Amino acid sequence: VSSTALIAGLQTWRFRLFPSPQAAKAASEVREPDFSGKYWDEVPVPSNWQMLGYSPPCYTNVSFPFTAVPLLMAPAVPRSNPTGVYRTFFDVPAEWQSGRRIHVIFHAAGSALMVWVDGHYVGYSQDSMTAAEFDITDCVQGRCDISSSCCSSSSSSGGHSQEACLQSPDTAALNGEQNLQERTQHLLVAMVPSWSDGSYLEDQDQWWLMGLHRTVELVAVPTTCSIADFELNAALSGTDGMLQSRVQLASPALLGSAVRVTLSPPSSPNKDNKPTACITGTVSEGQISWESPPMRIADVRPWSAEEPTLYSCVIELLVNGEVLQAESARVGFRNVDIVDGQLRVNGKAVIIAGANVHELHPTRGKALTEEDMLRDLRLLQQGNFNAIRNAHYPHHPRWYELCDEHGFYVVDEANIETHGFLENLAISLLACDPAWASQFLYRVQNMFKRAKNHACVITWSLGNESGWGPNLAACAEWLREADVQCRPVQYEGGEWHGDAVVLFGDGQVPASDVICPMYWSLPMILGLASGGPTDAVCGERPVILCEYSHALGNSNGSLRSYWDLFWSNAPEHRRLQGGFVWEWADGALKVPLEPSGKRMRPDQFHLGGEFGYGGSFGSGSGEADAHFVVDGIVFPDRTPHPGFQEFKRLQQPIEFVLHAVKQRPAGNIQEIAVVVRNRYVFRTLDHLELRWRSRNARGVEDLIAGPSRAVLGVVP
């Protein structure tokens, strides 16, 4: 059975900020286990070093902060490139030393990552918002060749070389059992430069924050044969569920190999939770993949944002009847499709009450905790939001599990935005350049592979504000071929004609399954609903605003007009299915107190500080874009703005309509008739308790004198 152990959060990490990668690499002694590092600072991981006071954070909306002439410079990286070096020691459990391959996973590091173990170079990775996984078995078992890399990364940037392991898995396992390294503690060193060529793809209207901002963990998997990946397709067929599994092995199967898939029902105190279904299939010797026949589960409970029912699925790899490795996931049975120009979940059109959500905490930056995520999700539900666009990159792995559990429709977005080229009228430059094709595809693949099994993900986004060109078109084609669930693909940055754009997209590029413009007015979206220029080629497509109602300053006006259209039952409005407000939370950070005499501890650094925005942290912190980052419907501490209450009212899944009022001759109200309209798609109102009061225009209750009653009529 595969095992994991957290490194981040448990061990002490030492940190030093160098002026450049060259300076950091020149200090080769810091990567050796014998180097003490006792004079280096202790820092928490996950964290961003700007939030610990090592350099000011910088906010930009469009501009690249590291070059003024991106059209001419890309992909050049500046010489002034602050580079963080992290050091920590970790233990490998004794039971992992025999018959296991040991991997280290950095769940996010930006802008790039280089890794050493016990002084030996392990590998390199880019894409600051998805994981980098390295096989470090040879290093921790003392078999590394000091002159070369010890192993390869499963997450390396397109266009960059990738070092191979020095020995085959079988040879490594044999040698490892005979000659285990005597060292009980191992040194892990991570070097993180501020800028890399990948930074040109990460210009996402946000604070530029660097470091190891998600967890770091060790994973042990069987040496002889192991599960590299699995894909679960949990679909609906009438009232039954259909589960199909695909399992990818890391190496050819051994003689006697098999895969067992077991599905268990949702936990309930009134059930014994016996397996709902189980299937075992033989994997022929030498094969590296296995696919199950469809498993039918009678009378399955479907997943939706309204009723997020999850089943537990366990995938086991067996050899001669013994379990070699087991992996698990929670799955929700649901279908997603587009029919007659409407986005449907489980065969019914849904209205998207969505918010664009960045990963940001006012004092910890991108280093979010589960409590941070839960706080946002609960507040979103209190505001009657049912959908989230991951703006503008894949979020923390735990975020998807919580969205599955709490019930949200998620648009997952690749970590791609080249907005800075807009300043040179060349926003499509990288999307059209073949040299960048592999980096575009690599980031889309990273997004898909880590989130493909999550029920909450109903749409894939190719990225944000990156123009249009063959590189993005290839990504859309790859997603459609790879996703067995056939989820829609969307992208705003292209235009209806399908050619490269100079400035902005209109959300109608033919490769997008959803028409998803941003900040379009009511007359403009009404024009789309009645038939756009691409209907003849693409057919009818749903219209869902990927961004609307920009919440900067005194904003969020005209919301009632938008939502009257979204909730409309008129046939001509059926394709208007909602949108995602920009954005969820104000992006202000706490301005730290000035240290007095000596550096303050990281946990004290922001105590007493005020919220600040671009330019609040001194020269180079984003003076040009200033408060443009303060554009949410909740404050940084999640106190709601007035606009939050407006969204809550207009998005509520229940509508109350005053139908009739009967009065006595004296003018007192005797009877009020109210129509209650259920806007839920999948559930009744049985889970709710209705309480009511009647007040006049002055706020005085007017059902006091004499007998009175309210008559309620519920409309499905």
C-alpha cells in the first residue's frame, strides 16, 4: 500500500534569499549535508517569502514586472532574479527502505523549482500552481552518481531536458536491499527563482509571490510494480450509475497481477456500508494499463451542487492475490453535456451563480490552510453561490475535494495568462509561437490529470487573456480526446472568427464549447442569446459570463437586470445561464510593521499592520495598478461588502412573489397570498423551514390587530 509523510509543516526549514540563481548555485556547499545552515533563518513551509518580509510583494494587472519590453525580450529572464534556497532534513521510515520507491512531491513552487537530495541534483520543474514529483530512491539509498542527476521528474516544463534515472527499477531494488544507505536523515534542498521563462505564462492580475506555497510530502510506492495513475468515469444511465475505471501502471505488470475496484456507498449511520459494487480484472504480464468493463450500480444517488452525494472508490493492485498497492478517491455520479444550446448537469439545464476565486490570504499570501478554504466555501454558500471559476490557475488539491463534498460546480483553469503582451499589441504572440507549444500543452495536461476524477469539475478552461493561436487550439483538441467524461472546454481570449487577436477576445472562439465573454452589457448578451455569428458553424452554445460585475469600488450595479434575464423562463433567454462575478475577495495584503532593531519572527511580522494594495509596500510593489486589486465582494478578512447581500438576494434558489392582499374596510391587512417558486433544479423545499413577517413601508409590522393569516402556494 502506498504511504505518505508530510515534510512541510513538520520539519524545520532553513531559508536564505540570494540575488540570483547563479549566486545560489555558486554556493554549492549549502546543498551538502555537512553544511550547518544554523545562521540561516527558520521559516514556515508552505509560505511566500514576500509575506515573511524578505522582499516587497508586487501587484500588476497587465504588465510583466521583470521586463518593460516583453515583445522583444521573451523568453529572456532578468539577471536580477531573487532566488530562495530552502533546506530541511527528513527521515525515511525503516519499512520504506526495502521494496519501495520513494518520491518527493512539491505541490506548488514558483516560479520554478530545482531540487537536490543529500547534495545530488534531482531535477527541475516549472508551472508554479501544479505539483512536481521526483523519484529520489537512489539518493536516499546511497546510489547516486555524484556527477549527474539521480532521477527524473514527472513534472518538468515543456521544452526543458529531463534527466533519466541511473538504474532501472529492478536493478535499483536489488541493489537497495543489499546495500541500504546508513544515513538516517537526508537533506532536501529546494532552489526557487523569482523569474523563469514560465513567468511569461503566469501574468494573472495578481500579486507576484514566490516560494514553496503548498505542502511538500514523501510518497512510497512498490518497487516491482505500482499504480502510476487512474481515471474514474462515474456516469448516470437513467436511475443507475455506470462506473468505468482506467489504471495506468508505472512499469510492466508482473505475472499474476490483477486490479480490484471496490465502490462503497455514502456513509450513513443507518447503513452497514457494505460495498455497492466490486470488480477484479487480470492484468496480463507485461501490460502497463488496464480498463474495467462498466460497473452498473442500481438506483444510484446522483451528484450535483444541490445534493453532492459522494461514493468511496478503492483501486487495488494485487500480485498473486496479495495487495501490493491501494489508492482511493471519492466519486460522484453525474453527467455534463450541452444540448440545444444549454449547459446541463444530469440532463437538466443549470443556472451558474458563480464567483472568480483567487488563492490569497491577507497575511500568508498563497499559502492557504484547509480552514481558509472552508471559510470561503461556507461564505460562498451563504451568498447562494453554486459555482466557482478557479482564477486563473489550478488550485490546491484539497480545494477540489471540498468542492466535491460541499457542492460547487467548478471551472478548472490552466495556469496560462500572457496578458503583458497586450502592451505591445501582441497578446497572441506566445499562442502562435511553435517554440511555446509544449509549455502550453504541459500546463493544460497538468490541470487535467490532477482534477479529472473530481465530480465538481464540470468545465475545463484553457487559461485567461492569452490571445488565440495554434498552441491553444491544440490544447482544446487534446482535452477533448483525453477526457472520457466529455466535459465542455471553454476559453474567453479568442474571437468568433478563430484567428489570432491583437487585444481582447470576445469569448466566442469556435474552439470553445461555451460562449464566455467578460463584462458584456445586457444588450450585448441579449444579442448572443438570440443568435451569434458562430451559430451556423458551432451550433447553439450556452452563454455564461466568465467575468461580470467587476467589484472595484462602488460597484455591482445593474445586478437585478442581469438576474432577471438569468432566471427568465422566456424561450429567447434559455441560453443565458449566469456568470462569475469578478471577484470573490479583495486582494489586499497586510502591510507589515517595520522591524525595530532586529528581524521579527514570521508569525509576528504582520501584527498590527493595515491592509495595503499595489504601491503600499514601497517602490516596485505595483504603484501603477494600485488599488485595482481591491475588487472583491468581501473584504480581505471575509467581511461581506454590501454587494454580497445583493448577490445573495438575487441568486437565492427560492423566489417569493406577492400574489394578492386582502384588506378589511378599516384598512388593516387580513390576508396576504404569496407564491413561493422553487428554483432548485434537483431538490424540493422539504429541507427548509419558512418563517415570515409582514412590515409596511416604514418597517412596522402590520399583521397585529385582529385575525390574520398568510396563504402560501408552492410552485415547483
